[in-house]
Amino acid sequence: MKKKGVTGVLALLFGIWGVHRFYLGQRFKGFLMLALFGICMIATLEENAPFIMIPAILGFIDAILFFVMPQEDFDDRFNRKAAISRQPARRPSSVNYRKSRRDNNYTVKYPNPHKIAGLAKYKDYDYEGAITDFKKALDVQYDDPAVHFNLACCYSIMEKADNSFFHLEKAVEFGFDDFDRIHHHDALAYIRTSNEFDAFAENRYRKISKIEAPKEDLLNTPMPLMDKEVLDKIASLGELRDKGFLTEEEFNLQKKRLLEMR
């Protein structure tokens, strides 16, 4: 478990080398700080200018930010297990129950740990990791509208419009009704700029299936001549279907047989 105070001290004393980033497990940012230190050191020696102050100032700023950061925010970003453990324990008397209409039984609803982990990664800008956790959360409860909405946000940020529209549609289907948020949330800006969004919203937040254009020009393609007897039989079948004596499936099956016998 990472300590906020230790992180701040490391940033203050050794932030010029990015030691605090390595302590937090952010190796990529740590190596960036090391690279910046090396570049600034070379520039300082060659140009005789205090470029080395740049990484030192960045480390000092990080230290101040960590010192003033609330403990809960620090845990949410760097101690996900601690963030989960902070959830209040539920006593039997305060547990939420959901009644099943079929068997008259009750099922207990507990906090979804994958959903909490996904939100933590989302706040840390790890959108691919958040998507993985949110999908695991759907395995636990697929009809959670908040999880579908968060997935729509992640996919929109990653510019995957089809996936974003799919989960946004599911969110509304399962009860998400904050439509103002759909139209103004920053994370959904990408899909709102697409040509499909207006039609999606007008269609009650459901994706309109695209109909593929025919590969052949059916109007100019000569149709084979049919026997009048076959046409009469198909028309008779159509009348039986319209009167309810045949289902649509039975009508299509009989029509296919007549055409194959022709």
C-alpha cells in the first residue's frame, strides 16, 4: 500500500529523477523524468544555462500536489484495494434485496468490485484497463446502466464509435435517463460529432441498422418469365396468409417450393 506522505517526500527530495513515480508503480512516467533529467543535464553543461532546474521544478510541483491531495483521492488513484475496502460493510439489516417475480426468492446485492476498479482506472486515464474491468462487471450484472454508460464513455474517448453507441443504447435500455449528460458529457464528445448521433438520439437512443445497397441493378436485370399457373398459386397462398390461415414462414416455404418446381 502506497503512502501519500512518503510519495510527497520522495517527490520533494528526489523528484528530479522521478523516484516518486517509480514508488507509485508508474514506470513509464519515471523513465520520462529520468530522460528529461539527462537531457537537461547535457543542455546545462553545453549551454552553461540552468536547464537542470526544469525537472527539479516539476518534482517540487508534484510534491506540493501530493501533500495537498486528499487521502481518499490518493487511495482512489494509487491504492485501489484500499478504495474498495473503504466501502462501508453492510449489515444484514441494511442489505439491499431484490425480489425475483418467478420463484419468489430474494437475491442479495453487494458492491461490484470490478465496477469500482474500473472507475479507479478510468480516473487514472487507463481506459483499456477500465474497459476490461467494466466488462467483468457486466458478467456479474449485465443490466447495470451505469456500467454500460461508462463503457460508452471509454469507447468514445478511444474513438470506437460503434462500441460506444452499442453500450449507450444498452444504458438507456436498462434505465439510464440522464439524457442531458449524454448530450454534454465531455467523454462522449467524439460520438456527438459523428453523423450518426442525431439519428441515434431521434430514434430514442437506438442505433439505426444500415441497409446495404443491392450489388446488382435489380431494375435493369431481366427477370425470368414465370408460368401463369405458378403466379396464380403464389397469389392464392398470399390470400391464405392475409386471412391468417398461413404464417409468414409457411407462406415463404410454399412459395419457395413452387419456384423450385417451375
